[in-house]
Amino acid sequence: MSSIYLEIEKTLERRRDENEKLHRKRVEEIYEKIPEIREIDKEIRSLGFGAARASLGGDKEEASEIMESIQEGKAMKEGLLVSSGYRRDYLDEIHQCDLCKDTGTLEDGGRCQCYKKELTHHLYKMSNVERMIERQNFSTFQMDVFSKIPFEDYEKTPWENMNDILEVVDAFLETFPEPNDMNLLFYGSTGQGKTFLSNAIAGELLERNYIVVYQTAFSLVDILEQRKFRNDGSEELKLKYELLLEADLLVIDDLGTEMANNFTNSQIFNIVNSRLISGKKTLISTNLSPSDISKTYTDRIFSRIFDKFVPVHFYGPDLRWER
Ligand SMILES: [Zn+2]
């Protein structure tokens, strides 16, 4: 695990180096083509020293006058760039991420979103989820595996039902960036395509550059218990926990297979609830029926949570997909 952090640090360092090189190249190029800008830069630098001296000496008025001259110099530079056909910001420092300037760390010491995004990508590479997504995505999804023969007492055939499900999934993906309380609860027995569609959704959103975290209920509980009982303050654990709260999509697969107790139930509740409050989407898939869920998770608030989920019922003969 710790090698992941090293790798991310290296990635960020490479990014900073490349951007710095590119920036220096641009400066040289412009100095060559528009020598006036070199002179203006010299002037700005010496003004900068003057401003620092003035403000250290407590002369606020002079400092602010100098700052004004610096701004004028910058405006002149931009004017020269634009009139030579360059973008106004051509000589600005270059960062992939303006929030942290590619350091991965924010001013308050917290980890930046871009760092967390790198981390989820690395975690995906490590887990087998990435391989799953390669196999299970919308382009490999086959409608013809679903039966057009009525199943048990259901009004719709599994095929018709899957058509309805895909419409819900489409709506979910289409409105994903909107804070519309549209979360998904996939339920039904195994082998109906719940995990397949969860993976397809995760893959689609990863492709759109969202942070997606995929946890089985079992591994989720493991994180929560480690955090409670072995709180060694490790960054790994802290980040894993933060990601549960902050990911744009959290997929909780197989809810109900974990060893549920009051502690884990209330923790899972807390995570889902704070995600609801901050407008982040959650996809839960479970073999439990809604009535089983209310029996397992007796917390009254849990039922309130599920009001914010669209229940999506999978049924039909076992397709043996999810083994
Ligand atoms: Zn950043």
C-alpha cells in the first residue's frame, strides 16, 4: 500500500517537472520573440523586491503603490502577448490542478481532490475491479440473455423488466451531476446482473473522470472496524475512510452479507446519510428484499434513507453471472 503513495508522489513530481520545463520553454520563446517582455519582467522583479522592502518597513502606502505598478507591468505584458497572437495566460505558471498546484496537498494540509483521484485509480488497478469493468460494461451487456418467458408471478418478463431497469440506469447516469436524490438500490437474488450493471455504471463514471469507490459491504465493514479498533492514525486508513464519504459515487456491493451488528449498521448508516446530505450518489446492491432490509437494519432512520433510493428489482432465472 505505501508504495502506492510513493508512486503517486512520483507522478505528481513528474507532472510538476514537466510543467515547469514547459513554462521555462515558453518564457524563453517569448523573450526571443518579444524582447520587451524580458525588460518588463526584470522591472517587475525589482519592483517586487521594493514592495517587499516597503511592506517590511511598514510603509503600506508605498508598498501598495509599487503593487499597482506591478499590476500595470503585468497588464502591459498581457497586452503584448495578445497583440502577438498569444493567449493572455501564455506565460502563467502551468498546473494540471489549480487547487493544489500539483502538489497534492491543499493549503489547510488536507489532500487535494486530484490526489484522491489518483489514489482511486491506483486502487482500481490493484483490485480486480478494473479487470471486471473491462469485461462488464455497457458495450458487453447483452439483452438477449434475459428471458422473454414470464417468470413466476411477475407481470413483466425478465427481458421487459431489464428494459425498464436500463431506463432507470440511463436516467441515473444522465442526471448524475445533479443533486437530485437519485440513488440506486439494486435488489434481487444472485445471478440477475446486479453486479454487472454496477460495474458498468462504475466504469462509465470513471471514464467521465468521476471518483468512484467500489466496496463490498464486507470490505466496507472491515475499513470501519479497522478505523475503530486499530486506529493507528495511518494515512492509508484515513484516506480510505475519506474516500467513502467524498467519492462522487460509492458502490456498496452485497449489502447484507457482512457481519452486521449495531456498530457497523450505524456506521454504514452514517456514511450513506452524510453522502445524502452532501448530495453524493450511492449505489447499493443486495440480495435482501426491502422487507429483509428493514428487519436487518432495524434503525428507523434507515428506512428514511431508503426513501432517497430508487428501488430496482432484479428477477428471473439465475444467469450465473455473478459467481
Ligand atoms: Zn490538486
